[in-house]
Amino acid sequence: MPRHDFEPGKLVVGLVLLGGCLAYLAAAGGRWDFPSYLLLPVMVAGFCVAGVASSLAFAVRRHRGRATDRNDRPGEPR
């Protein structure tokens, strides 16, 4: 089975959406009372964190790719 790269941004987005769903379910069940206007900015902040995580992961992969490309050039001593 081919492996794929770990994408932390997708993990963070999933956790943010799951947390938002759980918060609404808890409020609908009467177990938790929170102001409804508060959830939207919290979710937007979570999406921003996911974007930062994706950007950092991309930068790390790009940096590692360049480092391996330099070592694999033909004709250069290793």
C-alpha cells in the first residue's frame, strides 16, 4: 500500500470542525451553555492555525526536497 505524506493542516481542520460540532451538540442537549457568537471567531482562529500548520509543513518538505536534490546531482562528489 503506498504511503502518503502526513498533512497536519488537515488534522487541525478536522479537529476544529469536530470541536465545533461537539460544542453545538452539547448546547443542543442542554449540557453546555455558551454564547453562539463566540463559536465563529474560535473556528476562524482554528482555521488560521490550520493554515499556518500547512504552510510550515510545506516549507519543511520543500527544504528537505532541496537538500536531497543537491546531494543527488550527477557528477558532483558526495
